[in-house]
Amino acid sequence: MASFDTQEHQHIRYNPLKADWVLVSPHRMKRPWKGQVEKPEENSIPRFDPNNPLCPGVTRSNGQITPNYESTYVFTNDFPALLEEGPDYESHDNPLFRCASAKGTCKVMCFHPHSDLTLPLMTPSEIRAVIDMWVEIYADLGKKYDWVQIFENRGAVMGCSNPHPHCQVWASSFMPNEPAIKDRTQREYYQKHKVPMLVDYVKQEISKRTERVLLENESWVWLVPYWAVWPYETMLLPKRHVPSLTDLTDAEKTALADIMKKLLTKYDNLFEVSFPYSMGWHGAPTGSKASQDNNHWQLHALYFPPLLRSATVKKFMVGYEMLAQAQRDLTAEQAAQKLRDLPDFHYKLQSGEK
Ligand code: H2U
């Protein structure tokens, strides 16, 4: 019997943040592939579309006119999943039929007045304006709500309905499932080891186990987490202990803009397509939870891209994933190698396109 090798032999890996496991099957990478590999035609997006309500000067569904903004622009979603007002209710008497009222607000944030620009094609100072607005919204909505979820769905394949560069912010009176689990696991780790889990994790990744590290600058590290599930899933983390977006220094925000431009360029270069993903920020909870000890929290951004083999072949989380647990063929280390080797100059700029 050959000795165990994570790049050759099937195994399960533990995600300490989510307290769950992923099945890794590297031997399946050797199977023949007869599926599509070609690159689709990219739809050209006009800089300004008089019918797109996210463009400056265009009328939204509710009749309001989007102002002639020149940087970022935030408005309340006309079709929000969470409303600020509603009757209070709580019923936990029957363990099978628990229910509680939920309140919140949903915002849409445009990154730039031009529809044909994505984050990697923006200048570092334009990206810095996006970061500053993220910090402002998080601080503002965090005064009232326990959780502020900033997220970007990029690409139609991720259900994004509008090509204009934008993200959404949903703030809620309750802690959603994903951060609630991470609050527990990080607290338990902190109590046991006296250091925040993700501070410890980053320290070990950059000092001892560099095979999953993709990019680093003075303040940030971009890596494929050991427990990644999606083929090219990554995390972006500060090097020092930073519980939330509002704890970032001016220099860290500038360094964040710089590393975001590079990492998003590498993502686009992988299949020479505007790389679809869902991304978002997780950090210390807010609202009524801001006064508790949140030192166990470490700020991090998560990137979940669905693409697997090419611009057209995506991974489906179905079958075994829905019924048993997540599974991947490409190892985290193989994905890291591919991403690391890509140029950090955008393919569209290489070919002279704007
Ligand atoms: P997505 O493409 O990520 O779904 O974001 C677009 C959001 O913009 C979507 O949630 C909102 C939609 O409800 N929207 C408005 O609030 N008003 C409009 O006039 C158009 C789109």
C-alpha cells in the first residue's frame, strides 16, 4: 500500500469554522472529460443604459430617479426581503413549530456610475471608495441591527439580475445561520486556545504551509482555505487581529483595494471571462450583540465561484452534496497552484480592450 498523500488519495477534511467536513476525491481528476471547454461570447455591456434603473439619471421601479452619482450610490431595495416594521411575535412552545418575527432592511449599493466596469477593471482609488462605503453602511446599519450582511452576486449564473456593478446589504434583527455557527465555533476556539481561530489559521498558513497562499501584501492574505468546498473558493483575511470592517485602519483599507484588484484580476484571467461568484464579508456582530465580547471574531471575506472546468462548466451542489456532504475532486492545493500561476494583469487590458 502506498503511504497517504492528500493530493492522491480520497479523504475528508474538517472545516473548524462551520464544524463540518468535506469529502476530497483527487483520484477522480484523472477521469476522461468529454464535456464543453469552449469560451462563450461575452455580452458587451453598454456604459450607460437608459433602461437600467441602477444607471445615473434613470427612473427606478418605485418612480424615484437615480441621481447623477459619480462614485458609489446606495438606495433601499424596492423589493426588500426584510422590512423595518412588522408586528412582534415569538413562539417556541412547540419544538417542531418554532417561529419568530424578523425585521431588517435591504440596500443596493452601486459601485460605479459606469455599467461596463467590474471591480477588477476599476482603479484602486475607485475600489477604495467601495470599501469606504462598505465600512459606512456596516457602521450605520450595525447601530440598529444584530447582523449586517454585505454580499455581491456577480454573473447571471449566480442569479444576478442586473449587469451594473453593484452589491447588496441585508441587515437583520437576528443572526442568520452561517454567522451564528461561526460565532459559536470561533468563541469555543478562543476560550480554549486564547487566540482568535482565524488569526491562528492565517499565521500557520503564511509561515508553515504556504501551498494554499495566493497573494499577500503588508496587511492582507488571499488564500484557498484548507477546507474549501467550491472548486476555486477563497478567503481574504487581515494579517493582524481585526474583528470587523470598522476596525480597519486607513492603510489597511488602501492595501485591501490593492489586493482586491489583483485577486479579482486573477479570477477573471482563469477562464478569460468576468468570473461569476457570490462574495461577502463576515465580522463581529453588531446591534444588541456589539456590547458582548467579540474578540473571538476575525474579519474575513469569502469568495464562492461556481465555475469548475471552463467558463461554461459549473459545479452543481446536488446529489451527494444535498443528501450527505460537500465533495470536491480538485484539491485546495491544486486550485491554489492554478490561481497563483495566473498573470495579475487583466486579460481585457492585455488585448487592449477597455
Ligand atoms: P441583484 O441583481 O443582485 O439581484 O441586485 C439587483 C437588486 O436591485 C435587486 O435586488 C433591486 C432588485 O430588487 N432593484 C431595485 O430595488 N429597484 C429597481 O428599480 C431595480 C432593481
